[in-house]
Amino acid sequence: MIKFSPLAKKRWQRFRGHKLGWYSLVFLCLLTVLALCSELFFNDRALMVKYNDEYYFPAFGQVNQAKSFGLEVEGEVHYSDLKAHFEKANSDNFVLMPPIPHGATSTTEIDRKPIEKEIDGIRQSYEEIFDKLKAKGKTENDEAYASTELAMIAKIKEKERWLAHPLPPSWEQKHLLGTDPRGRDILSQLFYGYRIAVGFAIIVLLVSYFIGLSVGCLMGYLGGWFDILFQRFIEVLNNIPFLYFIMIVDVIVRGGSNADGSPQQFGFWHLVAIMLVFSWTAQTWHVRAYAFREKTRDYIQAAKAMGASHSRIIFHHLMPNMISLIVTFIPFSFSGSIVTLTSLYFLGYGLPKGTPSWGSLIDYGIQNRESVWIISSVVLAMTLVIFLINSVGEALREAFDPKDLSHYE
């Protein structure tokens, strides 16, 4: 069983006492779990299908042909159509769909006939009104005739916007935040994109902090030529334009080819590698200053006198005492990685086109300004996530503040 020190318990109590930070962490964890299990909540493939007393689980990777369920259609079955088929047949067979039956990359086909029929009905009803107005001697120049015509045009336009993507939010079609120009559900893309962004931020955070802490401790502890050499190296690295470097690497990567002769693509792992090259320097200076100060303390001198090696002093004595410094920076580095990834996807660097991401949604929103639900959805999602992360960071800063956890006697 893990035993926590009294100081750790005090920090935990102070963090729990910060209501905004605590509830932000709980809500952020719930969002992350929901995003990690997106296939169970946002998917066009069924969670479970019962057919002739046999059970299938398509959402977990099982691919089924339409003919396997008695449909005379080639290719993989469309589970929404299969559900309607089973309901129409009044059989014991059933299809259990996710709450949002739309995947991040699946497109929604629009049934135009009912909408066009409604538009024709609107025109016919207004034609009767126009005939009555003409019978009363009204002409097209009269105010009553013109206002009626404008009302008809407004109603027709209201129906016509359902004829093509992007579609506005609709509870009936389970597009709670509407669709993008390609007909893909926005809510599904937000959660799948959030999952990618969180994975990217975690990878960059863990590796960059390990490199930055190790180098910073060595710089502060060893000093001398090692410290001077890495100071100059970090200064040079920080003066390299980040975006230009990405553009150069993108050109180099796209100029190559794979083993099968296909052109290489600038992808997720290229972006991770570039971020790691630049991001580890952010916390190095803080760690260096802390290590430079701590190496003169009595507990470090005592460890040296007992014959402890440099690696043991750094990793067993210096680093554990830097937790309060490290923890307060982590949430802000995490949110910074998410914003950076979104910005680069918006500029066209990162995942292949068609992959769900917040950056691509921003691009669609700018290209379709009249469809305000696209840009507003992703902006609100980003604002919410960054607010939650920063609230957690503020709570951690207060919980690990040494001024509130120490006193003089």
C-alpha cells in the first residue's frame, strides 16, 4: 500500500479545497474518458446486432457484409438501414446503435425527396394566396403582395438549407452540433480530435519534460564547460523559427518516397519529433537555476560525503525536490501543446486530410462563415478545455506553494 507523507497529504487537501480546480479536474477526466471511448458513443457502426439468435459486435472491429443479415446489398452493411429493416420486419432481431450514430469520418446522405416535396407544397400554398390577392386587384407592386412573396422566399430558403451540407444542428438526425461541408458530424469530430490532441500533448509533455529536466539538472549541478556549452546550444535552438523549420521538414519529407514507391506524407509523428526538438528547452532554464541553488545545500553535500554518484544525487535528491516547480508548469505546457497542434492542423501540417481534428474544423468554419455552428462549436470546445486545464494549473500552483505549507518557529 502506498503511504503518502504529511506534506503530500496537505498538498492534496489544499488542491481539493480549491473548488474550481478540483471540479475542473473531474470534468476534464470525464471528457478524456469519453474521448478515449469515442467508438462507444460516436460511431456509425452498431454496438451490438442480434440476428437469428447470433450476436455481432461491429463497433469493436468486426466487419460484416450486408448479405450476412439477409440484405440484398453488396458491401458492408449500413447499420442504420439494418435497424430500420429489422423494425419494419417486426422480428426478434435488433440493432443497438451508439447514442450518436455518426462516426468522425462517416458522411450523412441527405434524403432530398421529402424536403423537395415540402418546398413544392410551400410554393403551391403561396400560389393560392397570390391568386386570392390578384382576385382582390393586388399587383406585384403592392405592399401586401411583396410581403407575402418575401415570406414565401424565406420559408423556401429555410427548407433549402437542408438540401446540402453543412447542415445546422438537428436533434431528429442526431447531429447535435450540425455537420461540416463534407457531411460529417461535428460533435463526433470534436471528441475524436480531442483524443488526438490529448495523445499528442501527453507524448510531448512526458518526453520533453524528461529531456528538459535531465539537461537542466546536469547544467545546474555540473556547471563549467557543460553548462556553457548547453547554454549556447539552447540559445541557438530558440532562435530557429519554429514554423519555417516545419515547412522545411515538410518539403523534405514530401520529396521522398516509401518502399512501395508512394510519396511520403508529413504526419503525426513528424510533428511530434519536431515539437520535441523545440519544447524541451522551455523548462530547462528554471530547472538549471533550481539545481544551481540546491547543489550547495547541506543534503547534497551530505550525499557527496557519503559517496553518492552524480546520477544518484541528480535523480534521487535533486529531482524529487523539484516536484513543486515541475507540477505547476505541466498544465500550461499541456494546454500549449493542444493549441499548437490545432494551429498547425489549421495551417495544413500534421494529419492527412480527412482525419478529424480541431484545426480542420476551424478551417471549415472560416470557409463557411454563414454556417456559424461550425466555428462556434470548435471555439467553444477549445475555450472550455483550455479553461479547465488552466484552472487545474492554478489549483496545483496554490497547492504546492511553499509559502502556504511552511512556517518558521
